[in-house]
Amino acid sequence: MSTFKSKSVFSVERAHKTQLQLSKQIIFEDKLPEKIRFIAGVDVAYLKGKSISAVAVLDYDSLKLVESKTACCKTCFPYIPTLLSFRELPPALASIRNLQIKPDLFLVDGQGFAHPYRCGFASHLGLVIRRPTIGVAKSRLIGEVKRLTKRDVAFLKHKGEVVGAMITTKRGHKPVYVSVGHMVTLKTAINIVKHCTYHNRIPEPVLKAHEIAALAKRKINNA
């Protein structure tokens, strides 16, 4: 059992058990309004022991930025694969809580259900804020690719279970890996990610949040 010392001894095994328990609370049904008005992207950057989070809120129809918030705090959790939500949740919550607009759902730069313990950052965040979330990852963490009839979409299966989808959002570019975070179906998650993608392989809300986090990181570094 791996541990590290901060204010108390942390157990990786206990954290994994927590993720498994949380995964049982994930809602795989669409709990979205009839018309989506605002969609947000969430991303976290790191610099010299600091976590810089950004949330970008976009108009769902036009995909134009309508609000953004950033937050900077001390990084209190080490980098441990499969436990990134424990590292990224505090700074993400800090920026989300400052929003004036209440997004209808969140696209998260990370995994959702497509996780060894079925609760990645997108799912963990959705359960905490009690809002619909979708995980959009740049790389595959788990799962075998099972091709569908559609050329641009394939299911990801892990231990006989469909955990997400691989989507080629832009021809000639690497795919993204989409999974349910909370309060959406996989079918809806796929459709929303496609809707939000046009000039880059990364969906616009996540791309915008990444750009805002990177800008905040540069400003802090130059200060």
C-alpha cells in the first residue's frame, strides 16, 4: 500500500476504494434542460507547486465565450496516476464557484467513467457539484477500441463493459476519448462533443479553458 505524508498519511488503496464507491453514484441518464444554453470547459495547469484552474463558459449555439474564471492555489496532492481527480478537484472548484453564469453542463479535460476505478476527474467533479459532466481526454487510459459502423466513432470496452468512445473529431488528427462524467448518456456525450468541435480536434469549451489556464500560468510565471 502506497502512502505519502502531508498533514496526514494518505492511502492510495483507500482512495481507489473511494473512487469505486463514488462510481456507483454516477447517473447514466440525461439530466439536461430541454435546451442547453451554456456549456463550460474545465482545465488545470501547474507551475512551481501551484495549481492554476480555468473554467470557460460558452454559449452553446454559437460557441462564443461569455464568461471565464481562474483560480490559483497551492498544489496539495502529488501526481499519482489514476488519482488525478484528488489533485485537480480543489482548484477546479475554486474557479467554478466564482462563476456568475450557471452552466448547464461541463466538459472536463480528463477521464470520466473510462477509468480503471470507474471514476475519473470528470465523474468526481460532476458528483461534487451535482451537475452534468462529460470527460474529454486526449489519450486513452483503459479500454479496447471496438469499431462501429460510423467511421469517426468507436466504443471503448474494458472487462466486457462499454466505458466510453473514441472520436475522430478532425480528419487526419488524433482522436479524443469521451466518457460519461455524470448525469448524461454516452450517446448524448458523443453528440455534444461533436457539436462543440469545429476548428481543432479538442472541443471548444475545453480548448478555451486550456488557453485561459495557460495564459494565467504565464502571467504568474512572469510576475
